Amino acid sequence: MTNEKITVLHTEASLGFGGQERRILRELEGLNPLRFRGMLLCQPGSKLGSVTQARGIPTHWLKLRSGYDPLAYFQILKLLKREQIDIIHTHSSRDGWLVGAAGKWLGMPVFRTRHLLTRIGGPFVYKRLADQVITVSEDVRQYLIGAGVPAEHIVSVPTGINLKRFNPARADLADVRNRFNIPRENFVIGIVAVLRFPKGHRFLLQALQKLLPEFPRLQLLIVGTGPQEHNILNQIAELKLEKNVLMLGQQDNIPSILKALDAFVLPAQEEALGTALVEAIAMGVPVIATQIGGIPEVVGDAGLLFPSEDVDALVSHLRRLIRSPDLAARMRAQGMLRARELYDENRMIRRTEELYLKAMEAAP
């Protein structure tokens, strides 16, 4: 290996900008500029690509019609040669197949991050089209092992966040309660998540309805956009929750939103890690979440867990938190400590760089 910079190409076929894409952005921006040169390959219309391009990260656009796209495959081969790529890092199905195959054909080290806990079609792409598989949590790693991917082929590198940004002591955080006319005495619950069915927004709305007769000053903030928006709005109307629920849509200043909360709830039915939970505990927000996937890894002793779809258990946890300021204070302190110790993005980036360097040393 020479002293020249190592060029790393991240690839992402998704057009969205959720936790997966935000991790890719952090990994690209955090690379040591003295050792690495990072760039992105994405599809036209990619929100991640728009962000990387605006921030000066070399961004290449290519339509990936499916995991079998001969035209795209040959264009990828040309790109890899032209840009003198040293390491490929894929993140989704289409790019995992196409770019992974091209990289293997050219003898380049290929990494693949598995961000999700959903079922895979088979282990081939992880065993044959990647030299190293990175998972966002140990739970995802164990799932892949059970699905037939060799254990020695997989390493867990938990998703980290920018702890300077998600710092409750920041003096520049906006006053969200004042902005949305939320009384100081209200107990504010929040959820920050893409509006998808598996995120379980409907269970939180059901819990809110059950609690309102006892705690009429409850307020729920729903942050995010997605395909379930219409259904969520309909449920709010059906349960007559319009006065107690604010749909805020996409928000850029998530730390300010979190600063305004008394509790963060994630009633998901599946979750590989839950980056929003990491952000919440870092901001000192007590969290309540389902006991599934990688969530227990994140929450630890900094929150309360309940069985998926168990609305009564969620109601019980919220009632307990509302009635116990001492419990809330302990959870706040434990969460901030846990975030600092385990989920600093610098730890994630440095560990990934170590894996890159090891792969380059082993390359012929």
C-alpha cells in the first residue's frame, strides 16, 4: 500500500433520506482527509446525492433499474476504473448486486453495510459480493449469521451520531414550545420517524387516547413524512385527538425538537437499531420503545421497553414516567452517559477506517 490517499466509493440505490442515508453521509464527511478520499454513487433523484453534492462531496449519478442491469454494470466498471477506486462500500440491494459484482470482477475490496433487520432473500450477496459485512447492531449481525452468512465475515459497528449537535447544553437551540404555542405545563411526547407502517405510530395514538382522561395536558409531536401520513391523519380524526397532536412534517432542527420533549416513544414493530433513539438519549430525553431488534442494545438502562403492539404496556410506562419526575431524571442522566460512551460518530468512523486499512493491507 502506498502513501497516496485511499479512494472510497459509497453506493446507495435508495432515493430517500432516512437513518441509513444519514449514516452514509456521516461516514463520508467524517473520513480522515489525510488518508482517505470519499465519494458517492447514487441514483437520479437521490436526496442523499443532493446533500453530498451541495456539501462538496464528489457525487456520481447513475440509474440502477434493478439488481440485474447490464448497461449500468458496464457504466459502473468504467467509473471504478476512471476514478481509480480503491474500496467499494455498498448499502442497498441494487447497488449491492451491481457495484459489488463489478468490484469483485476488478479485484477491489468490497464492503456491505446491512442497515435493516428485515428478511434477506439469501446470503449470496453478503457471502460472494462482499469481503466484509458491517451491521448497525449486534442483533442484525446475529440475524445474518442465522441466515447463512459466516460469522467471521460480519462485524457490528453501531451507528454513531454527532454529539456536539445533539447536546442539550447548546445555547443556540430553538424554543420549540414557544414556536408551536405549547404551554410549559404540558407533558410533551414525541416521535421522530419516517411515517411507515412498521414504525407503529397507530399504537402511540391509541395510548394517547387512553391516557387523556387521566392526563388532559398531554401533547404529542409527530415529526417526519412518509406513506402512512394520510392514515395517521385519519386515525387522529377518528380518535378525536386533533387538539393534542401536532403533525410537524419534516424538520431540520431535530435537536431543538428533542429538547422540547418530556418523553420520546418509538413503538416500532421492527428496528435494526433506531438512530432516533440514540439522538433522543443523547439529548437527555427519557425513551420508551418496543423490546425488539437492536432497540434494547441502544436503550439499556436509559429507557423503558414494552412488547411490540402492546398498547396497555405502553400506557403503563407513560403513566409511570408522567407520575415520577425522579425516574425521568435518572433516565435523562443515564441516556446522556450511554450516548457518550457508545454512540459517538467518531468511534463509528474510526472503526470503519480501521476496517478499510486492514482490507487494503490484505489486498494483492
